[in-house]
Amino acid sequence: MAVSGSLVVLLAPVWAAVVGAVGLDMLRCPRDRGPLLYREPRVSAGRTFGLLKFRTLRRDVLAVAAGHVRPYEADVANLTWAGRRVLKPMYLDELPQLVNILRGDMSLVGPRPWPDELVERQVARGIDYRLRVPAGWTGPSQVSKGQDVRFEQLDLDYVALLESGSSWAVVRRDLGILKSTVGTMLRGEGLAY
């Protein structure tokens, strides 16, 4: 929570730039007008909460996108100009999740929060770690984009470390993931999924 609070303050200029870019986009393109933020139901430690995000989808697309919007975000034609050029490439649409961390909905590092229906499918296969551990703003799967890996296995390995590793091993792993996250953001890999 302390790190998240510090990031909210340190990233205030980035928040201002994002709000400015979205505001200019709304002035420039009427079809992109709509709310600045939206909530999406997600699961963290077995509890559903409202995941906060800056809106990247056009208003008309968001109106038909019920629940999980990720499939809609994969088509760049559905994104606003600000979503396509500013927010998604550097994951800036996820900055409001720092507020989710401050509220105790999720952690800074952990498996990404999934929608209820995806968690239910995973649990039906006998994999229940999303019911046991807090979801994270970033995690091992997010920093492994472009690699030929099984993302679920990365999460399982991370959860095993959480449940049986030493505190120092978890802190070292978390710091490594946070460092890799900054690199992923700066390389603008957010649309490469």
C-alpha cells in the first residue's frame, strides 16, 4: 500500500498527461466521448471487485462490451485515439488500479485479476489459486510477453513461492517483476498481446 500510494503521488504528472490526452481526444472525436474511467468486475483472492481502468474503448463499443472487454481491446479499431496511441502501448490505462491497491482490492504484484467466468473455467479444471491469493497490478505473466511460455505455469510458480518461499525470496521476486514491468511499459508492448 505504501508503494502504491507513493506511485500515485510520483506519477501525478503522468495522470495529468493521460487526462489531458483523453480530454483532447474527446474534443477532437465526438464518437470517442464518454466516461474517463470504467469498472470491470474481476476476482482477487476469491472476491469480486470493480477493477478501475482509464477507458480505452470507443463509447459505442463499450456500450456493447458486457463484462470482460479484453477481446474488444484486441481490435485496435475499437480503441479511441488516446487508447491506441497513449494508454494501451504503455499500459497507462491501468494506472487507476493503484487506487484498487490502496483500497485493498488487489496487490502490487500477483496473478492478474480475471473476470468471474474465466476464473470459474480455471477452477473447473482444478486450478484455484485465483481464489486463494490477491490479484496483482503486475505479475510474472505480464513481464513475459513475446516469450514462448505457459502463462498459467508462471502464475502457479509465483503462487508456490508466495505460499512456501521465504519473505526475502518473495520480495526479491516482486522487485524483479516490478523492474521488468517498467521495461515492458517503456518499450510500449501493451498492444502486443
